[in-house]
Amino acid sequence: MTGTSVLSQNHLLSLPNIPPQSSELNTRFNEQGWLSLLKSCKSMEDFKQVHAQILKLGLFWDSFCGSNLVATCALTKWGSMEYACSIFQQIEEPGSFEYNTMIRGNVNNMYLEEALLLYIEMLESGIEPDNFTYPFLLKACSLLGALKEGMQIHGHVFKAGLEGDMFVQNSLISMYGRCGEIKHAYNVFEQMDEKSVASWSSVIGAHANAEMWHECLMLLGDMSSEGRCRAEESTLVSVLSACTHLGSPNLGRCIHGILLRNISELNVVVKTSLIDMYVKCGCLEKGLCVFQNMAEKNRYSYTVMISGLAIHGRGGEALRVFSEMLEEGLEPDDVVYVGVLSACSNAGLVDEGLQCFNRMQFEHKIKPTVQHYGCMVDLMGKAGMLREAYNLMKSMPIKPNDVVWRSLLSACKVHHNLEIGEIAAENLFMLNSNNPGDYLVLANMYAQAQKWNNVARIRREMADKRLVQTPGFSLVEAKRKVYKFVSQDKSQPQWDSIYDMIHQMEWQLKFEGYVPDTSQVLLDVDEEEKRQRLKCHSQKLAIAFALIHTSEGSPIRISRNLRMCSDCHTYSKYISMIYEREITVRDRNRFHHFKDGTCSCNDYW
């Protein structure tokens, strides 16, 4: 047989000696042997050898042969879209199968615009799309965020009479969800006659993409109540994300239990999502347990664990995990280093932070971003190195953004440095930052310095610009519900019992030596008024409510939207000791774990 040298010895053993002119035998072998031979290919080199033999035998023009050549080259992991395209272009009259294959291959390889252009070519050639065409086209639109094109394709789906196809409907839900059109996604879902696991997964994922976390949980409940569908891993990962953002560790534990009961071996993505949920819901030890029991870890797993340890103030452990990551041969990226530097900042590890910053640049050749500089300014600022932080900002090769200036301003407030604080505030205002919190921090610094005229001036500027600060609030969970409190709050129906509890707490605190830190009340009022205002801060009201409405000895979990004041911090330490409760508070920046009169932050935050 001529041309056998293009095949490997193994392939030669599987080929009969068929003369090129024997069309009957060629056809018979095509049907029986070429497809299995193509499937046996393990690389482009193998594939090219088979392709060459097909050409020599004159079999390429057989539609079966040409179609499978395109499919093998376009859809296998080792394939080449460029090579598949060259084969496709040689087919005289490609049909819907060949076009669908090329569209799918382009989408799988992230050649998204090429997939849409192939669809246009398909229509212009008079080839009718089918239910295999549209799912990958809609996936291309979702990945591109091309809502307009996606809606046009939705119209084509109706014209083709495929609006009732489940696979097309699931793709429409995903496309609309990715493009932020949650109403359209839900409408498609509602109109489905029959919903599969993939349908529920798509609509829950769409709501997760829109950060509609409560709705994710409601949809999971609806799915479970129907009883016909069992949630798959991707669905439960979306729900875990909802638990993470809602700060609901109890529900997260339930999802973890469902995963363990229904899936024999959790993959790296699911385990990493579990770690993320636990550490961000305040259950660091559970997150560490999942992490330590992972047989396989990737860079993202390490990143999540390092960042989790950072927000809990466990800087030393974060550095040890980082060292473990490097020992495993995983190359760090800029995101990992943000977690590492944050860990150093929250734990007051100034020397270690400076070493990591230098190591990032000179050993791992990572160019610092504004986030890295922000971490360094935060690190120095918390340590009281305000002049050094300001000098670093002046030497930055990139312009500091509002986050970096805000970090410096916050540190100046903590360390009572009005001089640099005014510079930070001025730069924030020059950046056209209309964040009312920046004005209030500066006003509070003036109040600390007893400069009441300046306080009045800043507040007038806020009024002129119509800037209104969102009030500080605290959220606490009790009896499977979340309750919200603001300072001096009397909106709760049982507010009188809460204030009675506050009075009892104050009485107990006096015996332990607690003295209210009235310097935290930055108003020009007398000391008694300051004490009254202090005792009804939102965090204290939330603690009082939890003491009334949760069982004795159970932990108390609170989330805040603003940084905790030093008086609430001292207050919470005493309460954890007096009432023998573990109190976990997440403020804007980090977690505080109060137990037996101490805090996990070691009074450094």
C-alpha cells in the first residue's frame, strides 16, 4: 500500500491492505474502522498521520469521514482549532453537524467571536440551525457579556420553534444571568414545562451572579420541596457563596452535610468554596480543618486560606501556610501576595510584611499593584509609622487611589495625627471622592483636637454636597432570624427589655472595673450625655438582644458595617467573661473573637 510511512507501526497493524481504487472496500472500512482509528489518536501527530492516510486513500470526500475528522480535531483536548478550520474549509458542502462542531470547538477554546461569525456564515449558507447549535452560541454570548446578540439569538430560537427545548432553555437562563438580566432568566425558567437539575442549577447560578443571595436560598428550598431533583455540585457551590455573603454558617454547615451525603469525593473547587464560606462566616477552625484534610490543593485553595487567616488576625499561621504553598512548588501570584501582606498588616508583623513585599518584587518578579501598596500603607499606618507610610505613597510609581488615601486617613485618626490626616483628606477630596465617611473621619479628628469650628465647617460642606452617611449598624442572628440594630435604637418591638438588659450589663460591668471611654463620643456635650450615648451603641444593643434570645452559653455572632470603636471592643471583652459567652464580631475590616475577657486581635486593629 502506498504512503504507509506516514503511519506509526501500531496504526499499520490495524489497517488492511486496501487498494485506493477499491471504492467498495474503502467505504466498508470507512464505516467500520476509521472512526475507531480516529478515536484512538492521542495527539495531533497521531491525528495528522490518520488524516494523511485518509487523503491518500481518497476517502476525505466521504461526508462521514470529513465530519469525524473535524469533530476529532476540534473537540478533543489535544486538538487544534486552526487545523480543524483548515479541514472544515475543504468540505464542499458542510451541513449543520459540521457547523455545530466548529461552533462548539471555538466556544470550548474561547474563540467566542469566531463562533458567532460561523453562525452568521451558517445562516447565509442556508443551513438550518438546530437544538445543538443554540446552547453553545448562547454560551459564547454569556462569556462575552453580549446581551444584545444573545437576545437576537433568543428571537431566532423562537423562529426555529425550539423555545421548548430544555437544553436551549437552560442556556438562555445562564446567558441572561451572566448578562445581569435576572428577570429574563427567571421568566425563561418559569415558562419551562419540565425542569431538570441543570435548569435549577442555571437559575440559582443566575441569581448568585446577580448577588441575590436570599433568592438563591429560596430557590434551593423550592428545588428541595419538589423532591424530584437532587442538587448537583455546581448548584451547591452557588448556595455556599450565598451563605458566605449572608454570613450564615449554620446553613453553610447544612450544605456541607448535603455534599458529604450525596457526593463520594468532593473536588478542589467545592472544598475551596467550603473553606471560603467557613472563614468568612467566622468559623476559622472549621475552614482550617477542611483545608488540612485536602489531598490536593491548588493556588486558589492556598489563597483562600491565607486570606481567611488574615481577616482573623492569624498572621503567623498565614505566613506558615504561604511557606507550605511555596514548598509544594506552587508559584505565587499578585492575589496571593495581597492576602499575605494583609495578614502581616492585621497581625502587626511589620518586619515580616516588609520582607514579603521585597520578596514579591525581587524573588517572584511580581510588580506591585495599587492593592499591594495599599496593604503596605495599612501595615505601616496601624503600627503608627504614619510618616513612613506617607513617604511610601509619595514614592509609588502609580498614583494612589482613594482606598490607599482612606487607609492612611483612618490610621491618622487612630493615632491622632491631624497633620498627615489633613493631607490624606485633602487628596481624597481632590479625587472627587463623595464618600461621606471621609468627611466624618476628618470631622472626628477635629473633634478629638477640640477644633469645633473646623467640625462645623466640614459638616456644612457635607450638607452643601448633600452627603449623608449610612448609619452604623450591627446584625445579629437569633432564632434563625437576623436582627438589625442602630445606635439608640428603639424600633424593635421588645426594645424596653433590651434596654433593661443593657442596664443589667452596665451594673455587672462596674464590678469588673469597666470605665466608659467617653473620648469616643465626638460631640460637644457634657460627660453624662456622652455616657448615655456610649451605652446604646448598636453593637451593645445587639449583644443585649442575643443574651436575651439565645440559649445560655451559646456563641453570639455579630456583623457590623463600620469599624468597631475602642469602647465597644473593651465592653465586649468584659461581657464575654461575665456571661461566659464567645462573641464573634466582624467589622468592616476583620473578625474579632472575644472569649474569657480577651480578644483574638490582642487589642491591635
